[in-house]
Amino acid sequence: MSEAVPHADSHGPEEGHAAAHHHTPPSGFIRKYIFSLDHKVIGIQYLLLALFSVFVGLIMSVLMRLNLTWPDHKWPLLGTIFKAGAPGGQMSPEFYLSLVTMHGTIMVFFVLTTAPQGGFGNYFLPIQIGADDMAFPVLNMLSFWTTLLGLVVLITAIFVEGSTAFSISLHAKSGLAKFAETYLGGGGSGTIGPIGGWTGYPTLSALGKIAGPGQGAGATLWITSIAIFCVASLLGALNFITTLLNMRTRGMSLMRMPLTCWSWFTTAILALLSFPVLLAGGILLLLDRHAGTSFFIPGNLVVSDQLLTQHAGGSPILWQHLFWFFGHPEVYIAILPGMGATSHILSTFARKPIFGYRAMVFAMFAIGLLGFFVWGHHMFISGMSPYSGMAFSVLTLCIGVPSAVKTFNWLGTLWGARIRFTVPMLFAIGFVSLFVAGGITGLVLGQTSLDLSMHDTYFVLAHFHLVMGVAAIFGMFAGIYFWFPKMFGRMMSDTLGYIHFWPTFVGVYAIFVPMHAMGLVGMPRRYASFAEYVFLNKTHPLVMLVTVAAIVTAAVQLIFLFNFFWSLFKGRRAGDNPWEATTLEWAVPSPPPFDNFGGRVPTVYRGAYEFAVPDAPEDYVMQTTPDERAANAPALAGAGEQGGEVTGNGHHDGHH
Amino acid sequence: MSTHAHVDTVPAADWGGGTLPYRVGHRKLGMWLFIVSDALTFSALLVGYSYVRLSSAEWATPFAFSPSILFSTTMTLCLLSSSFTMVMAVRASAHGRRRAARRWIGGTMVGGLAFLVLHIYEWAHLIEEGLRPFGLNPGSHFAHEWAERWPHASPLFGATFFATTGLHMFHVFTGVCYLGVVAMRIRSVKHEDVEISGLYWHFVDLVWMFVFPLIYLLSVDFKA
Amino acid sequence: MGRALAALIWVITILSVWMFVSGKWWFPPAITEHGPAYDRQFLITIIVVGVAFALSQIALGYMLWRYGARRDGSRGIYSHGNNRVELLCMGVTFVVFVTVALFGQTVWARLHFHDAPPGAARVNVVAQQFQWNFHYPGADGQFGRTDPAKIKDADLNFVGLDDADANGRDDQVVTTLVMPEGRDVELTMTSKDVTHDLWVPELRFKQDVVPGLNIRVHFKPVKTGRFELACAELCGQLHYKMKSYLIVLPQADYDALMKLPQAQFQGRITELNKLPLGLPGQQY
Ligand code: HEA
Ligand code: HEA
Ligand code: CUA
Ligand SMILES: [Cu+2]
């Protein structure tokens, strides 16, 4: 049997790959690198977008820490850039809050929803299932450009409001400030950007300028950006699902897919079902702000000592339901691809098949499914019915079970392994450690009773930064170090990689573990300064510790940045399969040619993680290795049968 | 052990790779997925509507038989019959009768346009009576009538009404445009493309079958 | 490399556990009746999750310590998993988590599943951007009628009391929350503008204050003292400064306070606010 057969006879009479198949690579810089239809280029575009965003978010987080630790200090540079937000260089409380809002929004939406899914997913999902591109290349390109538009709008939100110097200069030139004043509900309130938090709760976010600084044009643009992002993610999700269902190559049965593919698939389903709800919510919020409706605004409000007569009848809680119906699945959208990459990388460098492949797949789906029924755990304290709070609470703790199964399987994969401690492997191990550390406090927050104290304290911040802020980010780092050679044909520097890993791993623990303690003491979130409260005094050493750790950790990221760009040009050349991995992306050149498999269609013979196969010539057998060559490994064939309880990697599909 | 039995062969089942498991092309599958997600957008709006309606002390039921109910029923019939013509269009296209398919699509578009015209007329009527997204136009007919009959009515009536029907109207409008393109290019498009446009159109119809009872029929004014 | 990482993970685990065990940063003492139950539930939970955390990290470290690649080129165990162990692990976590979840409802149920007992002291809470208003019924125990249209901060009518209502004549509105010791307290909470959240760590209690809703909650303070009261829901620019105090008085002092005429009430509150923070004799 040949390893690859010509394209034409590989598909049924219907369109199959044909629809997506564009034969000649485009020529010309613009078509090739800017408005490219190639999923690989789009994937890299997404990654670069996320890379840019993550550093913006990182800088914001450092500024936040500076303000929390030295509230009265003047930072002259800031004063020059943000004349209104940081007059004389001292950050104003509204400036701080807009940093919080932007940091959260950028990190959640433009980093953790774009890079793992839009970036790695786009690049590797088609290759790993043996397809030549996504199902809808044009749609794919549109998704990216829509996302970019969302980011531009979000960044604009920082500047339209307040900063008078900026407004005046713009006024003369493009009239942006005037536009903001006239159509978006006005600027000039002396701040930067929206200050509603990434959750944008009304009525604060719905009332407009009257609710104080940071609720004018910037807030409008913030919601608009989110709505744009929803559309982009929706289109992307639709594309992923179609590609995965329809374009798997011969022999790539579902149960032979790498776990990365499963995670992108699950994530896409979550995105497809949750983003439309946020979109609807966002539209309603915009209507409230600009069409005079009151979906989220009750009657008889007295804001800034003025009775509002034009609004009545709405409910702020409705927004919370819509937001969290999206928001909770969203946090799994952020983590699932990280879990997929971790499983993939752990197995590869443990040189062992993944432990409990099927259990991993089911756990992922269980997490996804349950994820739609627990949104209320963000709303225990919101004034929602206490009885529904109880139901949400029990379901919330149940979601810990599949997560525990996954953790267990990761440990099982390492058990009896022959671990190669490469840089991606270190980050994957870091992921496991951090995910457990962060996930476990979810079980505290998930209890209605305990949330009475813990809600909206730094304990919550500690929880979600560990699990999302860094576990998921570690998944991304692992992915970058692992796939960089495939994407760019060069290895990243190991030395720099190790120098990056150790301080980062220690650093993030040093940043986020003390936040639990602050939460226990009772420190509330979204406070521009803690100086007002005596009971917080004893946390001051911790606050300082966290800040120092954050600055060091942030600085260490520059090593990563340097490594990334340096290796692009100077890295050691990578072969096709530098890690001796098994999946399809390692069966093609690095970087892969325009249509991935050179117009041929690969055939897949086995599950994704055949490492340590006894008697096989090497300690790994690729998915594309035909059986004749692997056949001198008799044990391989019976893998599914041994001992009765060993689950094969789905070798049985289509047979029983 | 039967060495090769398990490993060698390429699974031949639908899900084994190399085939289209649902036996539908990408575009059709994509349309189904789009429909699923769009359905969720509408669900969110309708759930929001139900939420505010249930949590309000009183909800106005101002739709008199004429013109609102009369119109909306006619509109429903328009959409229903346009679904029928769409079915016929797909059938004609399946048999390769492209000209017939184009004619049926034309019929569908007429149904859709009629719906739009009636709907806009109906909107205009309500706006004239004083209904607004933000409540009621003070001094208008509705303002007086409502103050008397539903003094505690939630002002969100107009907001939910215009938001939901507006989004639906937008879908009908894009649907008509979409069908127009398909009809124009009927010679070059594949049969599946006609089917896909049909899917979209039926979906838009289906949504109306929720909007109509929830928004209109639950707000019928029996007194008038 | 593997052993270094293993050791590092263990050190981090020990330090993290120490952070909780040291007691340096812990809840302030509880002053409500449900407080001890809360603290117990928290302790049980933190022990359960702490053990799970430590075990997982230790196990992870062990794998790294033990199973590094070997020079002899030998291969790892060729195993695709073990369904029995899988099910066992699932079963155990399910039982543990659901048990914890069910126990985690008791305090909640006690606070939220029934109304305040009759005879509870009642206070209306009206939050507004960056200020707390606490509205006491006065000597007659009856709240006066309020009307949003009458709210005028400039005239110090923060909650919109209607002069026409006799019940309201003796009502008191101040920015400090005062409660009697050993008696249930019912708060009826609403907000004038945006969502706020009433948060006193010592109460082991927190509740969003939502515009458009009158949320009624109750609990029973059992210790006297003076405590800081914070806003725990983002409400705008000065969210971090929306501070007030909770003062729990012995029953008799509370009754005396409530009987005071308006003119003296404010003065007495000012005086009470000179009390040191915390429980009597406690280092706050
Ligand atoms: C990637 C993102 C991510 C992930 C995966 C999770 C996972 C979980 N989260 Fe988290 N969460 C967030 C991101 C995330 N969360 C964010 C961003 C917020 C705040 C939003 C905001 O307000 O701004 C939040 C807030 C949040 C709250 C609301 C707190 C509040 O505001 O009051 C709650 C409450 O229930 C909660 C619970 C959980 C639970 C139970 C899990 C579970 O899925 C965790 C499961 C994992 C484990 C349990 C660990 C592994 C298990 C073992 C090692 C088992 C071994 C154990 C034994 C045998 C006992 N989260
Ligand atoms: C992904 C999510 C994410 C990430 C990574 C971070 C990272 C950090 N966060 Fe953030 N944070 C949030 C999500 C995140 N945060 C959210 C959602 C909120 C809530 C907002 C709100 O309340 O509305 C928040 C709020 C928040 C606050 C609370 C403010 C308040 O409530 O008053 C603070 C305070 O210190 C803080 C600090 C930090 C610090 C110091 C870091 C970092 O410095 C830690 C170190 C970071 C790294 C080591 C990552 C570096 C990554 C790369 C370089 C990526 C490389 C790129 C590729 C591989 C493509 N964050
Ligand atoms: Cu009031 Cu925050
Ligand atoms: Cu959640």
C-alpha cells in the first residue's frame, strides 16, 4: 500500500476536498502573506495578533501592580502618554480601572481565544487530519480580519475618551473625537478607556456618561469590539467543525485523531453555541446605550442625583445570565486547546502512548457539556434565586470530575515513561501543575456557602489566573516551543528556552499563590488602592511580593520574545520530525508546502500516540507508517486486545 | 494473534475518514452549523424577552385584530407559502429543471417581499400609534390608551418587539437578497447551493413560527 | 533536569501549603451565628482540596523524578490505559466532590431558604455611587414612605423620604450600619444607580445590591465591635473608596440608640465611630 495516493480517487463522488482545493500557490506578497487564504498563514497571523496582544496585556498588568503597590508614586513617562489618565504621572483610579478592564478583555478574548484556537488550531488541525486546507478558506481569512478589526476597535476605545491632547489633535485631523462625541455617546471625561471590568455589568455599563468617567465612547467601542469578536469567533468555529467532520483523510477515524484535534473540535462547538448568546447580549446593551431601550436598566434610578425617567422595566441580572451563559463556556474555550496540546506533548516526550485516550476524549466532552449548565456559579451573590444557586453549585462541583480524570491520565502517561525534558515538555508539565493548583480552588468557589465570602475577592483572581492566566498560557508556550520548528523550519534556542522556563514557572506561582491569602483576608477585586482599609494592612508585604514577582516574570518574557524572533532567522534548521513524533504534521516538510501534502492524500493506519511499541524498529510509529513496515511489531497489532482492560487507540473503529 | 486484522485496513465506515460522514458537502454542513448558532442568537433574544416579561408587574397586550393580528397572520401565511414554493424550487432543481427552479425561487422571493412590505407597514402603524423602542411617544394615542388600560405596563414592550422582529426582518431581507443571487445565477450554481439557500429560508420561517406566537399572539387585545 | 523540576514542584507545594497553614493570613474572626459553621466548612474544604493538591503535585514530581529517559535506550511501558483504574478515580472524585458540594449548601440554606424570624431588627440599605445609606425605622419601628422622585442629595434626602408620611418623621438615615448583638437582623437592600455589594469580612456574608431589586437578607451578629464595611462590586471610579463601618452594639445600647431623636442620633453615631476597630480588645 502506498503511503500517499493521488488526490482524485480519495474521495466520494461529492465535493470532498475539491471545494477547498486551490492548486497553485498565490504569488505576490499581498496575496501570500496579507490576504492569504492559506490556513497556515492565517494561523501565524492569529499567533502574531495574540503575541502583540499578550504583551499589551502584560504591560498593563505591570502598570496595575505598580499602582497597587505605590499608589502615590509619579511615573513621568506615563504622564506624558496619558495626560488625562495619569495627570503628572500619577495613575488615577479610573485609569487603573480601565487598565483592569482592558487587561482582562485583551487577555481573555484576544489572547486566549485567538492563539490556541485561531493560531495553533488553524495551522495544525488541517494538517493533523490530513487535509489540504480548512473547509472555507475565504471565511477563514474573514474571521482573522474580523478579529483584527475587533482588536483595533478595542485599542481605539482606550483613546477616544478623555485624553484631551489626543482628542484635540485628532479633532483637527480626522474628527475621530468629534465622531465619538456625536455618535458614541461622548468623550472628554478625563480618563482612558472603559472602566466596567471585562464582565461589563450594567447598569454601570448601560447608562452612559452619567455613570461617571469611562462610560462614554470608550465603553461603546468596547461592546462593539466584543460584538465584532463574537462574529469572528462564530465564523471560525463553524469552519473548524466542518473541516474536522468532513475533511479527515483516509483512515483518520475520529478515535485516531490526535487529542489536539479533539480539543479544537470541542472548543469550536463551545464557541459556536456560546458566542451567539453574547452577541445578542451585546446588541441589547448597545441598544440600551444608544436606542433608549431598557433591557438591563430598571426604573426610578437616581444617578448623580438625577432621576432618570427615560428608563424602566429592565433587569441588570438578565445581562449577567446572558454574559455568563457565554462566559463560563468561554473559560473552557480558553483552556481546552491547552489541555489538548499538553496531552499531545506529554505523550510525545514521555515516549509513551497517552494513558486512557478514550477517557480523555469523553472527559473533554463532559467538560464541554457540563460547562453549559454551571454559569450560575458566577452569580451566587448576584440576587439570583438561592435555589437555582444550589443547583448550579452541585453541577459545578461535578465538572471537577472530568478534570480530575484528565489530571489522572496525564499522570498515568508519565508513569513508567522515559521522559525527555525538552523545553515544550517542561511547559506541558508546568501546565499540569498549574492547572491542578488553579482548578482545585474552583471547588472552594463553587460552593454557595463559601462563595459568600470569597466572591469578588483576590481569591477568585488567584483561582482564575492560575488556571487561565498561566496554565492556559503555559499550554500556549508548550505549543510554540513544540511547533515552532514545523511552522518556521528552525528550532528555537534550547538554552534560552530553559532560561525562560525556570523563572517563569517560579514567578507565576509567586505572583498568584499569595493572592489566595489576600482573598482570605478579604481583599476585594478591582480596587485602585488598598490604602483606605485598615484590615488590609497585613497584606501589604504580600502585595509587594506579588508586584516584584510580576515585574521579574514580565521581564523574563522578553527572553521569550527575543528567542522567538532570533530563532526565526538564526535558529538551527529543523528536520521534518525533530521530536520523533507520530502525527501527520511531522510527516511533511518543515515548513509544510502550500497545500500541505503536495497534492497527495496521506493514509492513516493507526492511532495518534504509538510510542514505545515493543519490537518496532524505533520507539515510535508514525500514523502514516504502513503496516508492512510496522508489521515486525506483532504486539502493535493486538494492542487493543491485551489484557482485556487496555484500551487501544481506537484501532477497532469500523470493525466491530 | 491475527496480526493484521486490526491495524492494517483503512476503516471503511462513514466515520473512518476519507468520506463525508453526513454525506453532505462542506457548504451544507456549514449552513447547518450557522443555523444552529443563529438559532441561539434568537433564543437569547426570546429568553431575554420572556425574562423581562415574566419579571414585570404587567405587560401590555395591545395588538388589536386589525391591523396587527390580521397583518401578522397574513405575513405568517406569506412565509408559509414561501416555504412551500422553496420546497418546489429545490425539487425542480433536483430534477435539473433550472428554469422552473428559478421561477419557484422567484415565487419565494415574492412571498418574502410581501412579508417585508406588510411588516414594515405594520411597524409604521405601530410607530404612528406611538410605540417606540424606548417605550411610548408621550402624547400619542398609545400613550393615552395604555395609561388607562395597563397603567403598570413595562415600557419594554417596544424594545423587545422592535429588537426581535427587527432582527428577524433583517434575516428575511438578507434571505431575499440571497435567493435573488441564487436565482440570478441558477445556471451556474450547483443543486446543492439551491438546497442550502432553501435551508436558510426554512430556518428564517421557523424562527418566525416562534416569534409570531410569542410576540404577537401572546399580546392580542381581546377587548378591542 | 527532571529531578530539579520535581524538587522545585515539591518546594512550591510546601510553600503554598505553608501559606494556608501558617495562619498569618486568614479570615478575621467571625461575628455572626453562621460564622463558625462557615469557618468549619471552609476548613474541611481547604483540607480536602489541599490534600488533593499536594497529592497531585507530589505524584507529578515523583513521575519526573523517577521516569527520566535512560541512557540504555530502553523504552517505556507500552500501555494505553486501564479502564478499571479510570473508573475508580472517577468514582472517588465524584463521591468526594458531590459530598463536599452538598455540605457546602448548609450555611447557604440557613441564610437564604427562609425569611428572617419575626422580631428581627430591620434596616433598609440604599447604596449609591460611592456612599452607603442605612435607613432605620426609628422609635416607631415603621419605615416611612420613600419616593425616588424625592431623592435629593443636596438636601441630604438620600433615600427619598416623603415628609408627608408620619411614619417617616422619626426615621434615621446615616452612613454607618448599626446592628444589635444576639438578634436577627434583616437588611432590605437596593441601589439607586448601579450594582454595589455589601461586604464585611467578619460577617462571612456578602450580597450584591442591585438597582431595581429589593433584596432581603438576614443573619445574626453575635459579637459586638466595630468593623470596616466595603463595596465589593465594581461600581465606577471611586469603588475602592466606598467605605463605611459596621457597628454591632449590645441589645440595650442598640435600643437606646434607636429611641434617640434625630438631632442626637447622628451625634451618637459619630461618637460610636470613635470606637477602636475590631472586636473589643482585638488587634485589628
Ligand atoms: C481557563 C479558565 C478556567 C477554568 C478551567 C476554570 C475552572 C473552574 N472554575 Fe473558574 N473562573 C475562571 C476561569 C476558569 N475557571 C474565571 C476567569 C473566573 C472569574 C471571572 C470573573 O469574575 O472575572 C472564574 C470564576 C469562578 C467562579 C466564580 C467565583 C466568584 O466570582 O465568586 C467559580 C465558582 O464556582 C469557579 C469555579 C470553577 C470550577 C469548579 C472549575 C473546574 O473546572 C476546575 C476543575 C479542576 C480541578 C478540580 C483540578 C484537577 C483535579 C484534581 C487534581 C482532582 C484530584 C482531587 C481529588 C481526588 C479530591 N470559577
Ligand atoms: C489570560 C488571561 C490573563 C493573564 C495571562 C493575566 C496575566 C496577569 N495578570 Fe491578570 N487578569 C485577567 C486575565 C489574565 N491576567 C482577567 C480576566 C482579569 C479580570 C479583569 C476584570 O476584573 O475585569 C485580570 C485581572 C488582574 C488583576 C486584578 C485587578 C483588580 O481586580 O484590581 C491583576 C492584579 O494584579 C492582574 C495581574 C496579572 C499579572 C501580574 C499577570 C502577568 O504578568 C503574569 C505573567 C504572565 C505571563 C508569564 C504570560 C506571558 C505570556 C506570553 C509572553 C505569551 C506568549 C505568546 C504566545 C505563545 C503566542 N490581573
Ligand atoms: Cu459601590 Cu463598588
Ligand atoms: Cu465559571
